[in-house]
Amino acid sequence: MALLPILEFPDDRLRTVARPVERIDAPLQRLIDDMFETMYAAPGVGLAATQIDYHYQLIVMDVSEEKNEPLVLINPRIVETEGSQTCQEGCLSVPTIFADVTRAERVVVEALDRNGELRRIDATELLAVCIQHEMDHLAGKVFVDYLSPLKRQMVKSKLDKRRRQQAPASATG
Ligand code: K1U
Ligand code: ZN
């Protein structure tokens, strides 16, 4: 297995709209394993293929306490939504930034699993938030898009500063 590099906001590749997966085969299943390894190591509770620069409709998630309930969503479709909830969100592509986002309280999603079986998931709480956040990634959307332009600019500046501080001395001159 392998740890995969995660694209960081404001990388334009995060704006790519993902295409449907056409074939579930051994290479895709290996990629799914690598995505789980990358997500658990980060650590995160979800990872969309967009974030690792693979532009197909594929998501891995695990919102369980014990990290023993892996979920794979291939070609997910939200078929029902209900209510609204506001939760603090983070994103592995926007490190160190957390902000409140309002989303549906309950979603019902249909998707294929890693074996190509059709699954229907009735989700509330963190699972519902995570599904909507990850499906946004597949549509080229990042959670900071829900913030005001001023707040989004502040996020960009904070991440730029963080990158400058992390860069080796030789790179900064
Ligand atoms: O898409 C991503 O970058 C993953 C993201 C998913 C998410 C978390 C919270 C609300 C909405 C979407 C993360 O996993 S960020 C890291 C995080 O929140 C977390 C990490 C470890 C344990 C619990 C949460
Ligand atoms: Zn994210």
C-alpha cells in the first residue's frame, strides 16, 4: 500500500468535475486501499478521489470511533435530503482551517461499493456531513466556497504563510 499526496487549496485541480467510474477492477481496488491508508494516516474521516488528483467519482470514508467501519462510495447519488444542520468542518486539502457550514441534516445516498454492489445509505450527523462534503469535492467544490470572499481570502493568506514557513530555507532565498 502507499500514502498518496493530497492536493491543497487553492490548487486548480481541486476544481475538476469527476467522471463516473466505468470499471471496478483490481487496479481500482488497490487505489481504494491506498486512499484508505492515506485517509487514516492524515488523519481524516473521508477522502474524495479529486483530492489525490484522480478525477473519477470515488470516495472513501470512516466516521467510526474505532476506525473499523470503512465505507466506499462509487458513483454516489443523493436520492433524498431532509432538514438542515450547521457543523464545524475541516478538510485535508485545507489544513488547519475549520469553519461552520450548513448542510442537509439527513441524506439518503445510493452508490456502488468496492465490489460493484449497489448500496443505499441513510445518513445523519457526521456521516451525512461527510458524504455531502466529499460529494462536493467530486463536483469541484471545496468547503471554503461556502465562506464569504473576505474569509476565503483570509484562508488563502493563512495557508500561503504556512507554506512559506514550511518551505526549506534554500527555497525562500
Ligand atoms: O474531505 C476531507 O478532506 C476529509 C475531511 C472530512 C470532513 C470532516 C469533518 C467535517 C466534514 C468533512 C476530514 O476528515 S478533516 C479531518 C477531521 O475532521 C477529523 C480527523 C480525525 C478525526 C475526526 C475528524
Ligand atoms: Zn475535504
